[in-house]
Amino acid sequence: MAFADRLKEFREKEKLSQADFAKMTGISTRTLVHYEDGERYPRDVEVYKKIVEVMNCDYNYLLEESDEFLNRVYNMGGKKELEKARALTEGLSSLFAGGEISDEDKDAAFEAITRAYWEAKRENKKYGRKKKD
């Protein structure tokens, strides 16, 4: 279950409105909507801490491995890069879904693809068009 789903599930289980949950966690309702839709992730660790505190859960429960990757992508590259990375992780999930691949091999493949993604981003930035001030 993804970060967005865990937030929404908790809030609905506790019968909290989005406005109430947002207020309890110190974020805006609009921000919570983006989190629950999976469009954004918190950029500040303090927001995660507050959500974990309100939900009375462990940080590891809140985020699965792909969420952590997507969170890093969002923080480094914004929404556009998040969409690209999400498509990549969904493709990987499909790749691994039906096969006989060990967990170690899955982890290694995911790490290699993650490294390749960031290397390509660095190269594109290096040779891409320069923004004018």
C-alpha cells in the first residue's frame, strides 16, 4: 500500500475530514489532497514526523520502498520528474509481478535502474539548455 493510500485509509477509518486531518498535522487541506492523490510527497522531514505522530505509526509503515524513491525524485525534480519516475516504478512492478526472481535480484535491478535514472538526469542537466536569468 502506498503513502497516499495509507493516509487516506487512516483518515477515513478515524472518520476525520481532510480539513481536520490537515489541521492535526499542520499542513493545508490542499496539500493533504495532493498527498492523498499521490501527486506530491512531503518535502520536509518534520511533516513526516507529525503525520507519524498523529497516525501513531512507524515511519516504515508510512512509506514503502517505491514511495521513498518517488519522494526523493519529487524533492529533486518536481512533479514532472515524479510522473516519469512513477511510470518507471509501475513498469518495474509489472516486470517482477509474475516471474521467479529472487528478492536480491529484484533489489539489485531496482537499484541499478534508480542509479541509471539519476545518472541520465545529471547528464541531461549537464548538456541541456541553460536557463536565462
